Amino acid sequence: MTDFTPEDYIKYRIARANETIEEVRIHIDNRFWNTAINRMYYACFYAVGALLAKDKIDVSSHSGVRQKFGENFVKTGLIDRDLAKHFTELFEKRNKGDYNDFYDYDEETVLRL
């Protein structure tokens, strides 16, 4: 088993975020709106996970990531509230698009996000 340092994890998560943003472009080009939103959310999720890891904040769930991000970065003013609202909106839309039947986003919504 290989031992990974916290720095390895942070670099990995940032790389995943960047890779996932590239996926978003492909899904938009192919008009896969729900999948584009899904990948937008995960790009943010990976980046926020790296940010939390940088400050040695351990989380194990999506709700934990959102909660600790809010407590440690948004409420303290380190991250702008509008960016946090954007992350929350992506989370909500990703859930709706992934888990609700017969729900499809449109081009306008995706491009706005």
C-alpha cells in the first residue's frame, strides 16, 4: 500500500477539479445539460475538498463538505458568499437532475452556471 501525504491528496483533488471542468465543456458541446451540471458540481466539490484538506479539515460526505466549507471559509469571510451560493445551487441542481425523473435542464440554465 502506498502512503499519500496531505499534499498529494490536495494536488490530486485540484487535478480532478480541472479534469472535470474539461468534461463540462464536452457535455455542453454535446448538449448533455444535466450531465454538465453534475460535472460542474463535482468540479467544485473536488476543489472545496482540496481547500478543506489544506486546512486539515476532515470530512466524509457531501453535506459535511458543504457544512465545513460554510463554517470555515464563508462565515469567516475568506470566501465570498456569492461563490458559496453558487456551490449550493450546483449541489441542488445536481441532485434534482440526477435523482428526479423527467427533469431536464436547458441550455440557458447551464450556460448561466
